[in-house]
Amino acid sequence: MTQSCILIDLDGTLYHGERMVPGADELIATLNDRRIPFLFLTNNSSAAPETVALRLNKMGIPACPEQVCTSSMAAAAYMAGRKPGASVAVFGEAGLRGAVSAAGLNEFTGENGNPDYVLQGIDREFSYEKLAQAGRLILAGAEFVLTNPDLLLPSEGGLMPGAGTLGAALQSMTGIQPVVIGKPSSILMNFAFDLLGAQASRVTIIGDNMMTDIKAGVQSGCRSLLLLTDEGVTTPHNLERHKGLAEAEPDLVKNNLHEVREWVLTLS
């Protein structure tokens, strides 16, 4: 029998802000014990895999950098695959800049001409000036690449604006639709399948967001498991509305990570 593989969302699924969701440590320990291949899959472009793994370990969730797959990594691979050594204007945080450098791309400094790409992710220091600069570069011909379309980002203090909220401003300014890398796009999903060395039919994606995690599973041909909590993006209270917005149905629905772990124990 072909072995199952897992993709696990982070924000809203395994943690909220700096607080671990109950059962996350036990779930990951079980996946490791049973040697089920998995990746932590995140649309959040702000941190490098090493930083993500360190953060998880500090919460008590066992992780190593090789188990982390981010939208930054997939975005850099997308651009490097289309134009090796391309010039990229980065509007984002450290994880995005690190991925661009690791892929052999050149960060645009504004000194010579126009970049090949404008790459935008979550940027908690985004400003009117940055909006104007990024928009001008796109209007001058740079291809607009958006790490992920998330409008909301779960945090310990409540929901925050995500990269998609900033991207929406750029789209309004330029009238240009970006290439979207993160969930629900197939670009990130196919990148993750390649890292796992698995076909979509072998993979289950676990997440709290109907519009990104579950829609990504439906569109990419893998199984999807929706985690319902009162602190995630999709909750028991808004589930039906989010199904309509996503135009998707999860294959499985679980109420907490303890239920997810019980399901993992049935896998082979």
C-alpha cells in the first residue's frame, strides 16, 4: 500500500501567536513515531525555515528546518525557474529576502533600471511610500508576484491583516492581478509535493482555513482535513459561509488536534 503523506498548516492550526494549540506536540510526535512523511506548510512568508523550526521547538512542537515549506521558498523557486538570476524588488520580511538570496536571485536596490519582479509578502512595516514604490515598479513592467492571498492572519491578540490585504491595495493601484504562490494556488502545493516526493493522491492537507488550506487541497487533487476551532479562521460558527466563499468541501472535519491524532493513527 502506498504510504500516506501530510501537509500541516501552522498559523491557526498548530499555534496562535506564541501559544501552541493543545495537542499539537502530541500530533507531531505521533507523525514522527510512525514515520509518516510530513511538512509544515505555511503561507506566511516572514520567517526562514530555521526560524520557523526554532519557534515550533520553543513551543514544545518537535520540528527541524527540513520539515518546513514556506510560500517564500516556493516564490523564489518559481521566479528562479522562469528567469535564473532575476532582479527582484522585495516588499516583505527576513524570510522572503533569505529565500530570494538562497535561490540565486538578485534583490533590486533601485539603482539600475526596473526589476524583473515585484515580490510582495507580509510586511508589518508596510507604508504608503512602499505602496507607491511597488506600484510604480509594477506599472513600469515588473511582474507582480504575491506570496499568498491571505486577508487575515491569526495571532494571539486576534486576527491581523495578511499579505493579501496589502496585495489588494497594489492590485487596486495598478489594475494588475499578481501571480499568487501560496495556498490555494497550485504553485505552492506542487512545490510541496515535490519536496515530499509524493503524488497528490497520497497527500492530505490539514488546516483551519477553508479559503486557503481546504481550497488548496480540492484544487490540487489531494485530500483535505479541516480543523475547527474558535480561534482559527474557519470556525463552527462561520463554516457554512466559508464553504460557500471557498466553493469547496473538506473531505474530513475535526474539532481539535486530539481528534486529528486519532485519525493519524488509522493511517498506513
